[in-house]
Amino acid sequence: MDPRVHEHAEVLVDWSARIEAGDDVVLSVGPDAHELAVAVAETIGERGANLLTTYGSGEIERAYQRAHDGDFDEPSHELALFEAADVYLRIGGGRNTSATADVPAETRQAYRNARTNLREARYDTRWVSTVHPTRSLAQQANMAYEEYADFVYDAVLRDWESLADEMAKLKDRLDEGSEVRLVGPGTDLTMSIEGRTAVNSAASVAYDSHNLPSGEVFTAPYDTDGQVTFDVPMTLQGQSVRDVTLNFEAGEVIGFDAAEGEDVIEEILETDEGARRLGELGIGMNRGIDRLTDNILFDEKMGDTVHLAVGRAYDACLPDGETGNESAVHVDMITDVSEDSRMEIDGEVVQENGTFVWE
């Protein structure tokens, strides 16, 4: 086994999820993530925690959803599992990144809506999502498998404490600010951040961060106005989406188009009322991610990118007792800010052409 697999497992268990003796852990394993799952299970055992493993397959989800009549009940048995868990770890690594592409849109929406309370229960655990390098992900990224494995470990096996110190500079600016403006090709967007708390997403639950790799600073904007163009191609709902433009007025999407995948964007925005509002503004700061791979886990963390998510806002960005944007979806889309772009906070430029003023 590649020794980096064990390093990945230790970072996930110790730095990211902070697993301790006696913790009840649910581990979801993708079909081709076996090696990392074995290393994670061994590490969890060494820490004296309790492990239950589940199997996460897009092909199984496709078979179930397509066969169902579409009137989904809340999965109370699965809900009980997560209500009793301390930690939820998800290791992605499927065989087909478009496995659910032919599930009807209305079926997907009904399935998501029926699982709203389940998602909230998962979010109440110390949850962390990561991936094991697989051949399907390498193919999606247009890389040789060995090249892709190097890419993944360069992004995951970081000095996370040093990166957290670097990202704290942007977090402080956002916490002190009231309004963010993004300007770039096809983009001139303003959004309020007053009263919000930015998250220094350093790949650990100790930082309110739940992805490995991470390397972004994000907050929960509102009162959005203007236009934004997402020029980074991506796969959403198993389908290709490219050059998406959203137009906002008084915080809500009032118009949209896309060069490819416009029907997917329409499906997402029609999920519920909250799907037409922003739940996240995120700024990528992980310079270990040096190319786009058509995988949101990596692409949204890449330096020289900014991403916005329609749908659910994360509680970590909100004042105690305040409810942010609620939705059954949280869908990220990315814009390249490496050229002819700038980000302002209260009229002061803090990033221009992908470079922060302190860099």
C-alpha cells in the first residue's frame, strides 16, 4: 500500500475529525475507496473509537431512485443512526462520476427533500468528507492515475496549521467588513456580509471545516445584487455544466442562463425557495491545488478562484440563534479570478487577479 494512504488516514482521523476514544463513528466508503477505508479503520481502532461502516455507491442510489415511485418517506432508521453518532466520515471514490445522470429531476428533488432532517443530523456530527484517488476521478480530471494520486496527496498532506495562519488574514477582513463586491468578466456582484462570521476552513472540525482537502475562507452572504458568471466547467447532478450566469436582485436569482446544462441549473433553482438565494461565498486559498479537475472538493479550494453556492447557509457563519438561508440543496459554482478581476471589501481591494494584497 502507498504509505501516503496511511498519512491521509491519520490526517483525516486526527487533524480533521479529532476522533477520540469512545467516539461512535459512521464511515461511508465509496466502491473504489477500499484502501483508504482500511487505513482509516485501522487508525480509528488504534484511537479506541467505535466504528460502523456503510457503503456509498452512486450506482446503488441510481437503481433505488429510478425504481421508486418517487413518493419518498423520511428515512427514520438512517436518521436514528446519525442522531446517535459522534462522527461521520465520507470517503468518496466511485466507479462512475455520472452514475445518477439519468435519474429524473423530479425524483432527485423528492429524494433530497425527504432527507432534509437526515442532512441536519449529519451536520450535527463532527462530519468530514474526503476522497481516495481513483481511476474514474483521474479520468474525469484528464490525468494518468499516478499523476492524479500525486495531485490528491499534494492537496491533502499539507501543513494545515501554517495554511490556517495565512487564511486568518482574509477571515479577519471579512469579519470586519459589511459588503463584498466581485468584479470580473461577466461579473459585477455585491453582497452583504454584515453580522456574519467567516470560517477559516483549514480541513478540521476545530475550524468549523468539514472537507479534506480544504483551504478556503467562506461566509454566508445575503442581499445579493448584480450578475455573476461561473466560467469554470463542472459536473452537477452527473451532467456537464458550463458558463453559467446568474442575475440577482434583492437577494434572489431573477434570471439565469448557461452555455451547457441550463436544464440542470433550472432544476437546482426550482428545488425550493431557498435554492434561489446564496448560502455561501468562498475564496480558494490552497496553492497545493494547481489545476482544475472537475471535482468541486478540489476545484473550489484552488487559489485564484471564488465560488458561490446557491441554497443552504452553514450555521457556523451565523450569529447564535439566527437562521440563515434554508434549502435542501447547497450547490457550489466557481469563477476564475486570475485575470481582469478584483474583490473589494467595503470598497477596498483585497484581491486582484488572484493575488491578495498581503501576498
